[in-house]
Amino acid sequence: MGTKRYMITGGAGFIGANLVHHLRAVEPDAELLVVDKLTYAGNERYLEPSRAAIRFEKADISDMDAMRAIFDDFSPTGVFHLAAESHVDRSISGPADFIQSNIVGTFVLLECARELWLAEGATPGRFLHVSTDEVYGSLGPEGAFTEDTPYDPSSPYSASKASSDHIARAYQRTYGLDVVITNCSNNFGPYQFPEKLLPVIIRNIRDEKPLPIYGDGLNVRDWLHVEDHCRALKAAFDRGESGRSYNIGSENEWTNIDLVRLLCDLVDQELGRETSSQSLISFVTDRLGHDRRYAIDPKRARDELDWAPEQSFENALADTVRWYLKNFETIWGV
């Protein structure tokens, strides 16, 4: 079949960097090209464990000329599309970047893939579009998102991701482009930018600063370790059915307040503190359009992709706490 050439957009971000390291481990002969704009959330330091074995291009995925040049030069046999503006609060204060990156950028990549893979005599490739459970909106106290749940996004971020999902699906249905879509729950693990919930809370506990919790703290999220997510992405790329979407989650629901309390216990233990940091918890005005609950039914991924999460949540969370306490200063200088 020849050498596999994978293009990973957003590969210097949180999930993208973890995916690069995972691909290097499970498919060491594949050629990897990381394309990343290196905005605030992208960092080449995340790639250091694999840096000598990959190619890197700093580029904006919404720049058609730049993407055409990269596709023509590298000629990928597969694209793992993770590049996205992803922070809900930032999408509320400044939605324009989310429209440009998440919608226009996805269109540009799909169009470049179509031009390369569907040209006469060309060898088709596969496009894995990585999305979020937030496209489904908010759940009540019962039930879980399935792949048939109607889209009902609440924030500019989730609306932009829903739009990109629809565009990706349309390219499969209209042009026959080989597209697979995944929608994942909240990820945790190494290399997450320090404005996200877990690293923010871990750092504030370390620094004995207030621990801000939106609203009453009873919003529920399903937490998935990033390594389990990366295994799911590779399984979807290898075994997913073209045109099909797969929900990736670990059926591991936590209210925000309970998760923060657990983080307090873990960080206090790691730092040898005798006084609980839970006294630092501070409730703040709720986020605009804050979805109450997310939960994913991963049955299709389990059945069709032969995938299941392997990480123990408590052990993986303790490892995550230790990783951030060790790396805040060396990676981010904070």
C-alpha cells in the first residue's frame, strides 16, 4: 500500500499533540505532518517527544492557498482534523475567530482533500473530522447523547463545530469524499492549555487562590482521558464507516463541584498539605448559555470500532495532577 502520510491539523494543541505521540507509538513507519497556526493554545513544546520524527508547518487552515500548497507538497493519505478554536468563554466574547477557524477552515481542508483525492486517477484518502458533544446542546437529568440526537448548540463555539460537522457530512454525501466524524466528551490529561477547568483549578490550588465555580457547580460533564480518546480516533480512522459519526465518551459523569473537591484532595495530598483547599472554592456568576449536562452513549464506538476506554479515572486524574504540578513552569512559565 506504500507509505502512509498523515496530516494532523491542530497537532500542536492539547488533543492534537497527544494524538501525534500516539500515532508515533502505534504506527512508527507513517510519515506525520503537523499543521498548526500556533495561536495561544498551540505550543511546539508539546511536540518535543516526537519532534525529530515529524514535519511541522505553521499555517492557518482557513488560508486556501497555503493549504493547497501543503496538500500538493505532502500529498497526505489521511487527514486527522483537530484544529479548532475551542474555548466556550472566548467564543462568547469574540465569536469571529470561531467562525473563521472552525467553519471556513474546515471547508478549506475538505476542498483541498477533494481536489487531491477525487481527481481523475488519484488515490483516495480518508478525512477524520474531530468534533465535540457540545453540538447536541444540553441534556436533562436522564439519558445520553447518541449519534441520532438532534443538534442543538448553545454557544458560538458549539454552533461553529455543529456547522463544521454538517459541512464534513455534506462533502461525503455530495462528492463521495471518505469522511468519518467523531464527537467526544470532555478530555483531560497532559498539554491542556492552563485556561481550561482542570489546569486552572490545579494551578489555583497550588497557589492557594480562589477556585471559581460557575453557578451552583452542579453542571455535569463526562470526562475522558486524552489517551483513550486518541485510541478512539485511530480506531475511527482505521475501522469507521465512511459517512458515519461516532460518539466517544467514557460514561464517567461528574458534577463540576465534585470534580473540584476531588482535585483539592489530590493536589493537597501531592503537596503534603494538612488543611483542605476546599475552603478556596468560590461560586461565580454562571456562564451565558451554560449547558446543564452532557453525557455520551459510546455504544456505536464500542460495537463498530472495537474500542473502549482503558484508563481508570481516579488513577489517570492523579497522574494528570502530578503532570501539571511538574510542568506548569517548564512549559508555560506559570
